[in-house]
Amino acid sequence: MTFAIPMPLRIRLLAAAAFALLPLGSAAQAQQPNFSAYLETVAAKARAEGISQSTIDLVLGNLTVSNRVIELDRANVSPGAVTSTGFASMANYLNRHNTQARINGGLAAMRRVGPLAREVERQYGVPASIILAIWGHETSYGAVKGGFDLPQALATLAWEGRRRDLFEPELLATLRMVEQGVPRTDLVGSHAGAFGNPQFLPSVYLRLAVDGDGDGKRDIWNSETDTLHSIANYFRDAGWRTGQPWGVRAFVPNSVDRSAIANHVVSPVCPRVHERHSRWMTVREWRQLGVEPRGAIGEDVLATLFEPDGPAAPGYLLTQNYRVILEYNCSNYYAMSVGLLADEISR
């Protein structure tokens, strides 16, 4: 997505946990306009953007509020109990998400679409294993894509009002998708407006989805070719550096002074994610401190040290490509699980 400060694909969706949870019948909700009246304001904005009345009627007609969508949006999801690090255990998260079944699914997907995935890798410079790992984490390689009506979900969340600046543009983007020929029946996905194999938001679909098989449609719902091209295009657009790993496991001796390598720069995006990483140094400089990478990585590559479960647990040297994974979902748990799943798939 294009912003002055790059924003991850779903970080604004996941920001619900940062808000106080409000009951469905709260005074705040009662102050919102009537749902039908709100849809009229959206329709007026759509017409001003040149969207036809027939598309507006097709997408917005007969919509109702979904209380289930609001309930799910307000759910406070946590990766687990807090440990001595002040954060939930990364190891426990990985055990739940990088299961043998998910790894086996990735290996099976590579056997099935390997030639296609490697061709996509050659075209975009993004490793096939990373593309498949994203696909696996988002929808279990296409098995679980969500069953919510997207216009209803997005209209409900935009009307509810807490994050209208996010969801109303996505609702308008959904209208543009239909105006461009996407069938109304394809508009099914998650309660938060993501859809298809890669779980793109409508605005991301409009900007980055790719017709990889040349049939005139950007079908990220059913076409594995379009899906892999689109994920790779997202990563290339986000700045993936060809030839660099996302990160490597590293031996970190007790002699390393963690306070001396602390990063005191506050990130403007996802600060709680980035505050857990050290300052950036070249791999050569890390070696001089006694930190030894356990995987292939260039001496001049800039890397940050991450010890997710503390100094006594595995540590990792992360590259800028790790930050590209964070663009997809700004969570250390997500990014680590994607990177490690990709490593398993590529073995």
C-alpha cells in the first residue's frame, strides 16, 4: 500500500486491541447515524468518484448491520500469557502456528506448484518459500478464506465509527472492484475485510493484485497463479531485497552487553514491535562482538539482533527483508512464524 509512512497490510485492522472495548449498545454507537443514512453518504462519495449507480445498488443494496462483525472486531486477541520478557512466549506461539500439518502443507504445495513458484521467484526476486509461507499462514494454502460478506462487514465497521477512516475507504475500494468487473459473488472473506488466498484488503487488491495467467482477471480467490504473482508483487513493492535472507538464527554469547546494543530510535509505525530489536549493525560488526550467524548471510548485510524469549533462548539476526514481512502484518510473532515456515518449506 502507498503511504507517506509504509503501513502493513493488516496493522490498522489489528489495532482494535489498542482501543477500549465498547459494548454493542454503547452511547458511542447510539450517536452514529442511521445505517441506511450512512450508506447514502457512502453512495454519494462513490458517485463523486465516478462509480455507477448500478454498481452502488448491487454492492450496497439490502445491506444490514452485522453485530457478529462488531463483536469480532472488538475481541482482544493476544498471542499468549506474558513471560519474564514482558511479552508472550514466541516459542509457544510457534508451536501453535508452525505445526507439522502446516509445514507438511507447505511442502505439498511446493511439490504441486513448485515450477510456477520458482518462475514467480525469478520474475519478482521474492523466494518461492516466502510466498508459500504467506499463503500458508493467511489461508492454510487456500483452505480457509473466510465466509463473511465483504460489503456488509466493511459497511458495518465503517458505520460503527471507531475506525471509519480505515474501513470507509476500503468499502469504496470494494465498489471500485465491482465497477472494474469483479463479480459481487466473489466478495466474501474475513470479518475485517480481507479476502482471497493472500487475504488482501480491497485497496491492496486494486493496487497490487496481478493477472498472472493472462486470462484478463486478477483472480486471487481461485487462481493459484494469480495468487502467487500477487503475493510476490506485494513483497517486491514493499522493498524485498533479492539475495538476502529474512534473518538467520545466531549464537549470542553472554558477554554481549545488551544495553550497549539497544535501539533508542522510536519507530513511527508499530513501535512496540520494533522496540524489541537492537540497533542495526553489519554482520561483520556483529561477529566482532562474538555474535555468530548460523545461516548464510553476507558480511556487509545490515542486521538487527532479536532475542524473542530472552538471552537464554534462540536469538536471530534479522535483515531488512524481515521488515518487509512486517509490512504484511506488523507482528513479530507473525513475521517470525512466516520466516521460519519458509525455512522449513525450502529445506
